[in-house]
Amino acid sequence: MIWNDEFETLPREALESLQLKRLRNVVDRVYNTVPFYRRSFDEHGVKPDRIHSLDDLRRLPFTLKQDMRDSYPYGLFSVPLDQIVRIHASSGTTGKPTVVGYTRRDIDNWAELMARSFVAAGAHRGDVIHNAYGYGLFTGGLGAHYGAEKLGASVIPMSGGNTKKQILIMHDFGSTVITCTPSYSLYLAEAIREEGLDIRDFKLRIGILGAEPWSESMRDEIEAKLNIKAIDIYGLSEIMGPGVAIECVDAQHGLHIWEDHFLAEIIDPDSGEILPPGERGELVITTLTKEGIPLIRYRTRDITRLIPEPCICGRTHNRLARMSGRSDDMLIIRGVNVFPSQIESVLINIKGIEPHYQLIVDREGSLDTLEVQVEVNERTFSDEVKVLQTLTFRIQKEIKDLLGITCKVKLVEPKTITRSEGKAKRVIDRRPPA
Ligand code: DLL
């Protein structure tokens, strides 16, 4: 099923000509309405009328998260505040949040793209969508909510937290679709089991999971434990919120990025050079239709690659591979680049442990240290010390084989690693700043 046949299956040529028209329009608009862009284009010696082809996009400078911080709160808005009907913000690790504003048309487009996303994931009218993304400044809750209503499904605005009540409602209201972070979906599965309930007594069919990196093995685990199809959804508040890209249920391989609204490039995060199709690098997005806060060549810091081959589902919009993490999440441990998701993929394939883990990075003298704390399950926990030791060595060896670094592994008791209702916190970096 496809929500918007006309746009989702546009032949590439027509799609690209629509993109070019919209690109020229947005570049012109920001140049004339946002002083930051006028200054930055002028500094790069490029005027909006230099954009004759999609390829000319590379002439324009990047926009960074720092640029948004520098223009806090409304400096990058392209319309006066009286045209902004909604404000969201994402909390960064460094002080002030990043603020985004939506015009009425932005909200409509967002709902449209979320409705497309729901349908791509296999949801339809008649579904009961249990929305456990947080409502508030975070874009997850309201973004999914408006899309679910646009689709015509029955949406339950749960928001995050209060896991017992989530389970009661999910069971009694017959929720068929759950929207939340992948880590929270596993927490829910665990809590359902603990309540002595059987997942087969629930009507859940689909999980639309995102807002944090996860792995293919974690998908298998979620699908088995919740008896659902687990679909990866991507987005970021700077660009819109959830629904920038999503997997289709047909292929469950790669996330279609809605290219009539977003232009995607993949660059080398160090040099800023555009990479050939298929190579892994940093995702850069230009918004083509946004009015409130259009962004030109926004560096997302997310690492992925384009999958240019056509998809079996019939959608013509390119796919992005599952995000392997953020370039700023990448840990450099004794010179080796490590993404938490790589460690996750090792852990999740080992029997006897749970997919709840935390990485503690520290420094002893001049040497970086990595400790992997991972929960064992109840059965393993009651095993002999010898068994636990063997398990520790095995994890250590597999991480060493994959990444080439030696780490300390600490098996911890079941339920000791803090569960998150939103994004999981996987890394604690205690190293002093360089
Ligand atoms: O997390 C929006 C969202 C809500 C997406 C609900 C999906 C579902 P922010 O809080 O601004 O917005 O965080 C955006 O989260 O740059 C990625 O690093 C990460 N992220 C989001 N989705 C995925 C995903 C929302 N599917 C940041 N896989 C992004 C990996 C993801 N990382």
C-alpha cells in the first residue's frame, strides 16, 4: 500500500526536476529572508541565481548545529513569528536547546510525510496506534500523532513513562501499532513478561521505532519478543522530526527518504567532499519545502550511505542504510574508531545476556580504557562463577576480533542498567577533555 501514489512513485526524472524547482525557490527565499544565509552565501561568493542544476548545490556552504545555536532562539526563522504555529526544541548536551518553528503548511507537510511513513510501515486506517514517543518539546510525540490522525487511524496519545499503564492500555485497548524508541520497546517486552502476561494476548502487529541508533540483531530480538514487524524510522527536529525517512515493510531494508521534501547528500565528515553513491559518510540534508526554518545543506552528523538500487515496493525515493551512529557518538579509543552500535551487535548475538548495556570510557594515565557493562539474564546469573567467566572472556574476545581493542567486560545483575523511556544513554565518557 502507498499513501500518496503520485509523489511516492514519481519517476526519477520528474522527481529531480521537482527537486530543482523547489531547491531554487528555497535558496532564493533564505537568501532574501534570513540574514545568516545572505552573509554566508556572500562570503562564499555564491548568489541564488547560480543554482541551475541539482549538482550546483555543492556550491553552497554547509549549515551546522552551531549555526543554529548561534542564532538562538529564532535567528534562522525565515518567516515572522506571527506565521509560526508550533515551536519544538531538542535538548543538546551543551546548555541551550536547538529551536525550530513550523508554519501551518509545515505542520500539514509533516503530517503528510508521517502518514506516508505509517503506510510504508504497513499501518492503515483502522489501526490503533499506541504512541509512546514523548509529547512536548521533543518532536516524536506530536509528529507521530498528527501523522496517525491524518492517516485516519485511532491514535492513543500515551507519551512516555508509566510502563504498567502502557501495558494495561495496550492490552485492553487492542493497540495494533506501537511507536516508541527501540530500547523502550524491549523494556516493554520485558515488563509484559514480568507481569505474567502472554504477548499472544496482545494485538500488536507493527513497531515504528526510531530516535536512536539500533542494530539488525536488536530488530530480531524485538520482533521475537513482541511478536511484531519492527520498522526503522528516522528523523531529527532540525529537519522536521520523525518521518524524514522510513523503511518499507516490503523490503525492510533501507529507509526511503522523502525526496520531494528533502535533498540528501553523503559527505566525508572530515573533508566535506561529496562521496560517490553507496559510500558511507555523513548525511547532509537540504529542506525543499519548509517555510518556518528552511535549512540548506544541514550537517546531521549521522552516518549512513545511500542505497541507490530501486526498491521492490515501487517507491522511487532513494533509501538510506540504517544509521550506524552519529559522527559525534563515535568514540576514539586508543586511536580506534568505535561506534556503540558495533558493540551492541556483538552483545546481542551472545546467549545468556540481555540487550541492556552501557559503555564506560575513561583514561588511566595516557591510555583510554573501555569497560562494557552488560546485564546477564536471570538464568545465567544463577550459574556458576566458571560459566560467568567463560561468558566474560567470550565477549571480550568477540569485541577484540571485531574492533581490535581490548576492553574490560563487567557482567551485571539483571535490571541494574537504567531503563530509558526515551532515548537510551549507552555511553558514559569520563575522560577529561583534551
Ligand atoms: O529523535 C526525531 C524522531 C522521533 C525520530 C521519533 C524518529 C522517531 P531529535 O531528538 O532531534 O529528533 O534527535 C535526532 O536522533 O540526528 C539521530 O542521531 C538520532 N536518530 C533519530 N532516528 C534514528 C534512527 C528525533 N532511526 C537524532 N536510527 C538524529 C538512528 C536515529 N538514529
